[in-house]
Amino acid sequence: MSGYGGQPPGWNDPYGQPQNPYGQGGAGQSGWDPYGQYGQPPGGSYGYGPPGVHGPPASQGSAIGALIANIIVTLFCCGVFGIAGIVTSAMAMSKVHTDPNSARKLITWSWVIFGVSLVVGLIIMVVYVAVLYEAGSSNSDI
């Protein structure tokens, strides 16, 4: 092959269409594949992923775990903070597929709230037991 235009050596049209449907010659009429040997990638992107999605999606399992943990700490430790943890983990579950970045932040906050409510509940239980012990020992002295 000599000159510009025409079919490149070794070119096979994968679709069986004529190489130059508009006649011979002319700019942009060479039959050259601008996307290379394998065609354009699916979705028109070049390996960068869909627009607006950064990083791996948030895990719905973590949101479910945070929800269950906050429900348990609310029931057994009487944690007022647990209610906020239940709300944030439920919000995270609803946003896992639509807004993964926000869901990841909400999951983190719900686990933090779980930890705080667990610690506060344990402190309240220790204080309660200590007060009962003191009240019991002071009654036995009389």
C-alpha cells in the first residue's frame, strides 16, 4: 500500500461492511479505525469508571451490622445515643447504592455512636452497682 488513505495492511472489517461506503478518497474516508484494533471500550470510557463514583462502594453489611449493634445497645444499655446510631445506620442503608461516599461517612458515624453509647452505658452500670454496694454496706452497719 502506498500513500495515505485506503485499507491498512492486515485490516479485516469485523462487521462485514464495505471499507469506504462514500466512495474513494476524501478526508476521513480511509477506513481507519480511530479506536484501535478492539473498538471503543464499553460505555465510551477508557477504564476510568462511571463519572461521579470514586472508590469502592460502601458495604451494606457494615450498615446492617451497625444497625443491629445500635439496636442491641439501645435495648440493653438504655442508651439514648443508640437512637441516633439507629437513625444514621438506617440512613446509610438507604444511601449505599445511590450515594456511596455519604453512606460510608454515615456508617462510620453510626459505629462511633455505638462505641460512645456502649461506653456510657457501661459507666452508668458500674456507677449503679457501686451505689447499690455502698447502700447495702451502710445498711448492714446499723
